[in-house]
Amino acid sequence: MNIVNEETIRYKLEQREIDNLSEYATKSRFSKGRKRPIEECSLRTCFQRDRDRILHSKAFRRLKHKTQVFLSPFDDHFRTRLTHTLEVSQIGRTIARALDLNEDLVEAISLGHDLGHTPFGHCGEGVLDELVKGGFHHNIQSVRVVEVLENLNLCQETIDGILTHTWGYTPKTPEAQVVQLADKIAYINHDIEDSVRAGIIVENDLPKDCIKYFSSIQSKRLNKMITEIITNSLGKPNVAMSEEGWHYTTKLRQWMFDNVYIDSPAKLEEEKARKVIRELFFLYCEMLKPVCEESKIERIVTDYISGMTDRFAVERFKDHFVPEGLKLTTKDDYLFKLAKVID
């Protein structure tokens, strides 16, 4: 619960939200709060503070070396998980500003939504999903990152948005609804651009009715999708794209799955990536048996591997499975550190 002090800059910012934002917007003064109460900042609202905590987290920094679609590309212009996150944030803030929603909450959710993603993108997520009892989902792991592994003590609204950014979840705030849509818009469009850059597709390969509706030019397609959300959501409690726009958006997404995300040149290295994750998982489970309760081992190994960057995972695989000269130290110290702190 926020402690109101009318002399602080935070109070003025909170009052500005109340006076200027939509009646449906989530106001920081009325946040449901954090699991552990803390002294409020005199300069920032609670959602601004969440954003800053995420920005300064180790998990956020690691996103720069995690795959979006193309595994460890040599071309610096391909997206990584970090640049995807920044694009989601930009799209989300544009929508929130136009709808008079809480931009700070949208930004916090956007920046935190993929913190739990594995190395090697959805390929890595798929391997852990097969290996872990009960499965593995990056949105749930993202919540675990902010609540347990980095202990950021975020507001309930931010955590809900991180959890519900993916398909099949119902967000509790309009700001979380914005991020759920912004995530889809971002990856559909930038993955098309990256696939064209890689020579896997050309713009004219896209479904003709989608091109006719959105345009084959990325900037126009992006603008059309964003505009459709805004015009369809003005003055309404829920944020959604028009029915027709959503039809073509989901058709475009499915086309990308059929032609790029599955069984394309972009996926040629994935079996190698799957082997890296799989072998490390089994190895670390064995390594922990002498020092850790068996019931905790799988959880610890999952946390450790899912937090790795692509290159760190490859280096650990080389350390353990590729012959080299004499080594005197191990580089898996954090694995054993997790074994001591995970409940």
C-alpha cells in the first residue's frame, strides 16, 4: 500500500495519473502492492520503480546474448531477445499513450516479460519442457526470476502482466493486455524482417490477403496493426484489435510458423542446440546428487540452464564434453550456489 506524502514528487506523479489517465487505467497510487512492504521512493511511482529494478537485474542484461529466432547470428542486425524486448516496450508504450493507460506499468511488464526465456529461444524452451516434470514455460519462469532468483519484490500488477503476456492467459489489467498484443505484433514483424535479411523468404511470399490488408512494407504493416488496436479500444475497458485485423494477424503468425519457425534454414542448427541443453541437464542432475536433496535437483538445474545465454551454454558444453588441456577450476560455481539457496 502506498504511503501518501503530498510533498513528494511521487505524489505529484501519482496525482497526474489520477487526473489525466483513462478511467480504466491502472493508477500507481492504488496498486495492490508488493509481497513485502518497503519504504516508498519520494521520486518514483511504484511502477517506475519496478521498471528500474528490472532494468538493473542480471537477467535483463543476459537477454542481449539470448536467441530470438536465429541462433547466435554473426550479422549484428538480427534481433536478440533483448532487442525484441525493447521493441515490445516501444510498441506497448505507443499504444498505452494513445489510450491514456499507464505507460510505466506497460514498460515494466514489457521489459520483464522474457526474463525467464531459455538459451536458443523456443528451441531451448521446448527441450526443457520435455525434460522437466510438469513442463517448462518461459512466462512462468520469468515470474520465478523476479520473485525468487533475483528477488525484485515487484508489484502484483507487474507480475500479473509478466505471467499473462503469452497465449492462453487472461491479463487482469488493460496495461497487461497491451503487452500481450505488443509482444505478438513485435515478433511477427521483426521476424519477417530478419527472415527476409537471411534470405529465407521475400516480402511477396507472405499471404496475399495479409499483404493487401496490412501492406508488404514493414513500417506500414506495423502502423496498421497498432492503429487497429487503438481505434478499436478507445474508451473501452479492454484492449483488443479489431476482429478483421486480428484474423489477418493470426494468419500471418501461422504462416511464419509454417514457413520460418518450423523446418526452415533458420532451424538447421536447432538439433545441435537441443543436444547442448539435454546433455547439460542430465550432467548437472548427476553433479548435484552428492550435495543436494534429490527433490530439489531438477528445480535447481532448470533455473541454472534457463538463465544461461546461448554462448554460456555452448561454453559449458565444451568444458564438459569436448576434450581440452588440463583444467584446475570449474565454471559452474553458480550451479552449486543455487543448490544452497533454493527451497
